[in-house]
Amino acid sequence: MTTQLPGRRPTRRFLPFSAWHFVLLPVSLFFALPLVWLTLSSFMTNAQINRFPPTIIPDSLHLDGYRYVLQNALFPRWFMNSMIVALVVVVGNLLFGSLAGYAFARMRFRGSKVLLALMLGTLIIPFQITMIPSFLLMKDLGIIDTLGALIVPSLVTPFAVFLLRQFFLSLPREIEEAAWIDGCSRLRTLWVIVIPLARPALGTVAVLTFLTTWNDLAWPLIAINNDHNYTLQLGLTTFQGQHRTQWAAVMAGNMITVLPVLVAFLAAQRTFIQSLTSSAVKG
């Protein structure tokens, strides 16, 4: 039974949306416009894309760009290379990031604060400073021009360790202490108790790591020379020539490249928003 405060009438909503929707709708359309333009342009011909003044709506649906991309013998290999690199990097960040984040959150050892400060300091170092040492290191390891050169430097990132550490700090320590009393080891407590509770943070790390790795172009451009080992982003650059660019193929290839990113975000959307919401509530 609901109670009503004296002197106040319950507000009645006549519309199924609020006033905020009038603000959010134009903003969402503004951010969705590049994706809509990319989708429609992928069904145009090169002549329609290069037309001036430019047009958004295609005269008719053309699949020339998709045929050009899919008939490229190396395109499926580039797609598989990108998928292998992105998935291995995501698994590596979830595994090593969880172990390191839990160690920094719960274990006290000599120099832990200094080590944490040094690790966080690497977040402000731009990639342009580390790319040459990284290239020389991968060359000494003998994995340059292989997928290993794309995977090893990103197996664990300071961002994943920091985000998971902050989430582990927010968990009540009493839950782990109860598991230790029941005889669980620290590693088993992490795997059985802590990891399931950290699902929103793990989902956030997985989505952001997948997006970063999938869209990376600079490091594959440096570390890979053989076109059989190209990632999808690197392979799409071959459609752009010095004198002529297959814009329809570029748009179709980018449209195919965007699809796994959309699927990954939609699959982890609930845990991603749940993690952001819990972080906002906890301050």
C-alpha cells in the first residue's frame, strides 16, 4: 500500500518520456551520424562517394565495395589475425591484471607502494617514446614480424591492473576472511570468491582492451612487414593507393571491421554500465 504525503499531489506522466529525452536525442543522433554515414557509404560506388556536393543517401544499393573486400584473398586472414591478437590480449589482461590487481589491493610487501607508483607513472608515457625500445626488445626475442610481437607487449597493461585493484579494494575483506577460516587458500579465494564478484570490472577491462587492441594501427605498422601477418586495420590501408583509392572498398572494409566491436560492446553492455554505475555510487 502506497502512502501519500499530505498537501502533495502525485505527479502524473502524460508522455512515456521525460524532458531529458529532448536533449539526449539530438546528442545521440550527432554521435551516431559517422556510423550511419559509414554504413550508407559502404553501399555506394566510388563515383557516388566522390560526388560534390556530397550525398548521404545512396541512389541505389551497390555491393561493389563488399565484393572487392571479400574477393581479396588475404582479407579473411587479416580478420583472423586481428581476432587472435585481440582475444589473447583480452585473456592476458584479465588473468595477469586480476593477479597483479589483487596483490596490490590485499597483500603488503616491501616496496609495493613504490612499485605501484612506478606502474601508474607509465600511464602518462606516450606510445611514441616506448615504440623504439619495444621494437628492439621484440627483435631480440626473435618474434618481430609475427603475431607474438603484437601480443606480448599488451598481455598486461597498467590500466587493467589499476582498475581491478580499485575494484578489489571496494570489496569487503570479511568475505575473504570467512573463506580463509573455511580452509581456502588465497589463490582459491581469489578464483572462487573474488573473481565472480568482480565480474563488472572484468567486463569493463575486457571491452576496453578489445576495443584498444582491435583498433590499433600504429604498433602493427611498426612490428609487421609480411602482409600475411597484417591485422585488419593494417590491411585496410592497402586499399588506399598513392594515385587512386578504392573508397567503396575502404568503407565496406571499415563496416566489416566495426561489426565485432559492436557485438563485443552489446554483449558486455550490461556489465559495462553496471561497473560505471557502481563506481559513480561509490564515488
